[in-house]
Amino acid sequence: MSRFRILFSISIACLLTLFACSSSVEKEASTEGIAAENTTKPSLAFPVYESFSEIAPIFKEQSDTTYVINFWATWCKPCVKELPYFEALHDQFSGEKLKVILVSLDFKKDIEPKLIPFVEEHKLRSNVIALTDHKYNEWIDQVDPEWGGAIPVTVVYNSKKRQFVGESFANQDQLFELVKELL
């Protein structure tokens, strides 16, 4: 089969899947305070944002929910190492008012070939969003003035308290203890 036919077949399959799943994907991808709009590929199971301003509202939520927001990337070994901690947190506190959001900083060109397969292979259950705005110096202070730009970085906050962790967690217990203090 020619390369063109293969690409054409894949494109048709993607379009059919898109139309069949678009409403459920949109609902699953939505996060409180963030539009469910996907600015890169509407068929993704998670939203992709090209500008930090599109996700900025999640850092200002004033509700009874505790937010755990982790910045990571598939190419960052310490980030990948600690992802299971966030997944365990998501699972253990599923009945609590806790929202785990994993913000991937993978490059836009790596979304399809690397990030999507990574999320699927690792069966990430936490909310995953991709941020392709790599003008870090324009927005990292909005996350936290202490952030120098390295990842992983985690922000845990609710309407009463806020904690910034500018390094990877040594173990799952360290993350759990931090979150328990804010619940």
C-alpha cells in the first residue's frame, strides 16, 4: 500500500473517531476554570494550550477544592519518575475535594509522537493538559516567583494555603504529607 493511501486511511479513521467522540472528549478534557477547548488537535483526549493565559485561571481558583498542579515533560527523567506518586495521590484521594492536574511542557512537535503515546502507555488518570507556550520568562512568575524555570515543579493550594515545591519529590509519602496538610 502506498504511503499516501496509508496516510489517507489514517486521516479518515481519525476524522470518524473525532466526530464520534468529540462531545465526550470535550467533557473529559474540561478542568474547572479552563475551557475544554483544544487549540491543537480536537481529537486528543486532553487539551493542548498554546498560551499560558489560557490556563492561568487554575492558579486562582477559590473553592473548597485543593489543587495539585505539576509541571512535567516526557523528556524529564525526574518528572517521569514522580508521575506514579501523582497517580497514587489521584487514586487515594478520589473521594476528597482534590484535583490533580499534570501540565506537560513537551514541545508542540512532540505531542503526537511522544506525549500521546506516553499518556496512553502509562494510563494516566489524573487530568493531563499540554502547554506549548515556551515563553517561560513571560509566565513562570505567575505560577510562583520562586520558580527558576526547571522542572518538575508542583504547586499545591486551596483557598486558605499555598505551597510551591521547586524540585522533584523524593518519594510518594513526601507528596502525600504535603497534600494532607492542605486538605
